[in-house]
Amino acid sequence: MTVQQKMKTLTHFINGVETAGTSGRYSEVYNPTTGEVIAQVPLATRDEVKQAIQLAKSAFPAWKKASIGKRIEVLHRFRQLLIERQDELIEVICEESGKTKEDAKGEIVRGIESVDMAISAPQMLKGEYSVNVGGNINAFSAKAPLGVVATIAPFNFPVMVPLAITSMAVAVGNAVILKPSERVPISALYLSKLWKEAGLPDGIWTVVNGDKEAVNELLENKEIQAISFVGSTPVAEYIYQTGTKHNKRVAAFGGGKNFMIVMPDANLEQTANAFLGAAYGAASQRCMAISGAIVVGKDTEKRFTEILKEKVLKLKVGPYTDNEVDFGPVITQQSKDTILRYIDGAVEEGANLVTDGRNPEICETSKGFYLGPTLVNNVTPDMTIFKEEVFGPVRIVVGVEALQEAIDLINDHELGNGVTMFTSSGSAARKFQEEIEVGMVGINVPIPIPVGYHNFGGWKRSKFGEGHMFGPDQARFFTKAKTISERWPDETEDTTSSFAFPSN
Ligand code: NAD
């Protein structure tokens, strides 16, 4: 029996139990590779979310009190299960997202990196201690979990993003509510089973499926202490504004327009290879995908475009069941239509299609949501295709005269998630690294995603609020500091009243 046959009508996962939805509202879950509906996911009402929050709140005190060692034991078992069930999990991810198997495996490996980071939580929870700050008083600070916290996740990393956020939140003692994307809920439900099997107490990991209605309850419910959101920029901004209005700690990670600067001194063959995978991998549905090349110098631009064209035309688009495929379909027909509009719009605005992926060969035999790799040049900064994130395999080439012009174009862009530069010049790299206004920067690195123990997050409209994903910052985001001053006077010490402001 395949995964979809087992899970025709999906559930929530509340208080350790698969719980049927009661709203009567459902959203269809597709297999993008075939275009078929594989399941329907319930969309929770505000009342269902409220109940889930209450149950999480009841579970929180015991988890908070559990020794850090006991909590970490659960994470160790969870990590082991992720490895043991990797093949099954890959199948689940591929079926509902259309990713290639290699790509799904990569996302699990990166997810496990976040679990590893969470396993090191004891190190990060160590407080600070000062002896005798005055009058035999010792002062120390301790980190306490926040309570019930929520994560709202996007479709493009059905496993990695939930793991990246929730592992640390759980490890430091919170109860977590995950609202996965309604397009990929099966992976989140699969993770629920693993948490349960690992011994996580009921109520500490909850999945509520839903749409804006469920999200609004999470944003407004006074029991939710913090929200970590990952998704598109307009929704990230809405989450940040609404969540903070309701006094929550919010980190909202949005979209990206990530450029690769190509310098005339770069090895163009190597750079083109780096561009290809980083730009078109996962059908470009990555917040850190390279969106386009900004090439310095007319001659370099011409040569680089020729090399890219030859390579792009050789890319293979198809189903994840074919191991030779470079990337699969986009997530839905609606998404495909949006991407097609971007291509048509670019042509109308005067850009040129170096390669045209609007009608890939595979569409003759498959109803999957496929698009071929499209490369667009003659792009200028005033065009929509330059200004907006295109979440599909349409990438651009922009020509500039000098490095300064490339840096200025990127700094003027409203998004600032990732950026990279290919060069053999140390001084150019240094100028770039110092002057660029972007959160994650690469030098001769195709996708500059920080590893799990470094902080992840963009600048400008790619991130709203403080706090990072991954890294030590995440432990800070999901805890609050308590500073304690203590003194144990003996009978002989002077404890008379003092009306002056305490000083040392
Ligand atoms: P999305 O913004 O459409 O959805 C993200 C989540 O928000 C989903 O759970 C969805 O149900 C919910 N949502 C959607 N519309 C909402 C609304 N109006 N009100 C409340 N909740 C709403 O994003 P997506 O299409 O699932 O994911 C792709 C986007 O995510 C891209 O823009 C990509 O760049 C971005 N992304 C960013 C990062 C990052 O780390 N910065 C990582 C992955 C993806």
C-alpha cells in the first residue's frame, strides 16, 4: 500500500493523537509529478486551534521541568529514527513536493543538522554567574523556555524547515505547534509519528493543518508566546505585524532574489556549473536559489550567456522516479500559471528568452506541473522579472559595466536573503563582502546557506523581526533570560534597611 492510499483524508496531530478535522473544510494535496490529487487535508477552525493550544499549554510544565538530559535523550532517539526511516521519508517528500530523491535526501540531512544543533542545547542553556557583585550577593542568569510557541512553514522544504525551527524549540523546553503548508502536510504528519515513537510527551509537538483561519488564531491567541514563520514576503510581513501587535516575539523569514555576481576574472566554466545547480535545483523553489547572474563586462556577459545556454539546454526535467532527472515539477498548476505569466511579462517588457521552458517535452506525456529551464537576458532593473521573486525555473542574466554597479543594484533591491560572487580577485571579494547589504553572502560558493551551527537569515524585506533560524540565535529566540541575585546572610551580618538605590 502506498503512502497516499493510507492517508486519503489527512488529520491533525493533537496531544499525541491523529485527530480528524471537524471544520468540513478541506484543501486538496497534489502529487505534482502526476498532477493527481493524493489526499485532502482538513483546514482547522479557530476553535480547533484553540483546543490544540490549550492541550499544548497543559503539557508544557512537565516538559519544562524535565531535566535537560531527559529532553535531549528524546532528541537523540528522534535523530536515530530520521536516519532509520530516511528512505520512507524521502518517498513522502518526493510524492507531495515533486523533488528529486537526491534533493529530498539533502533536505533530510540538513534537517538532521538542526537536530544536532538542538542536541547541543545544554551548552547553549548554560547561564552566566558572578560571585559577590556587592554585599556578598551572587548574581546569575538562567534561560527559561517561553511556553507554547508556533511555527508556520512553507511548502518548499516539507521536512527541513519544520526541523530547523522546532527541534531547538522543543529541546529548550517549549511546547510547539506546527502549521505546515497545506500543500505538503503529509511530511509533517510523518514527523509527528517519529516524535511520538522517540518518546516525546503528548502535547509537546502538535500539527494543526489549515489556512489563514488557523494562522490567525495562532497570531492572536494570548497563549502563543512566539511565532517563527517561513514563507513569502507579503505573508511574512503580515505575520510580523499581526503577531507583534498581539505582543508576541516574531521572526518572519520571507522570500529572496539572490544574485550571483560574475567577475571577468572568474573561471566561467566552473561558475556556469555552480550557477546551474544553485539556480535550477528543486525547480528553483528555494528561498536561497540563485535568481540570476549579474555579469561584469560586455564580453564576459556574452561568453557566460553562451556557456550557460549550452548547459541549460541539456538539463533534464522529469519525475523523481527517474534518477537522471535534474529537477522536477513546480508545486501546483496555480504556481505554474504564475511563473508562465512572469515569462510572458518579461518578453512584453523587452527581455529576451535565451531558452524557453514554457512547453517542456515531458508535458506531452505527463499531466505533472512541469516547466523547463528558462534563461532570460536583456533584463533591466525596472522590469518585473528583476524586481520580484520568481519561485520557478526562470532565471535572468543582467549585464553591468563594473563591480560597483552590481553591488548598487543588489543593495537597492528590496530583498536581501542571499548573494554570491565568483571571482579570482581577493580585493574584489573583500569589497563585495564589506559593502553588500544582504544577510547571507558567498564567495565562490554557489548557495551560501549557513550550516546548522551558524545563524540563518536575510536582510531587508527578506526577514522581519529579530532572531535567526539555525545557529545559537535560535536558542535565544525560544528562551527568555531570568537574572537572579541571591544572598545568604548569617546571623552576624548587617541587614538594616537602606533607602539609597543599591550600588556596589
Ligand atoms: P506562503 O507565504 O504562501 O505560505 C507559507 C505559510 O503561510 C503556509 O503555511 C501558508 O498556509 C501560510 N499562509 C499563506 N497565505 C497566508 C495568509 N494570507 N495568511 C496567513 N497565512 C498564510 O509561502 P509558500 O509558497 O508556501 O513558500 C514559498 C515562499 O517561502 C517563497 O517566497 C520562499 O522564498 C519562501 N521561503 C523562505 C525561506 C527563508 O528562509 N527565508 C525558506 C523557505 C521558503
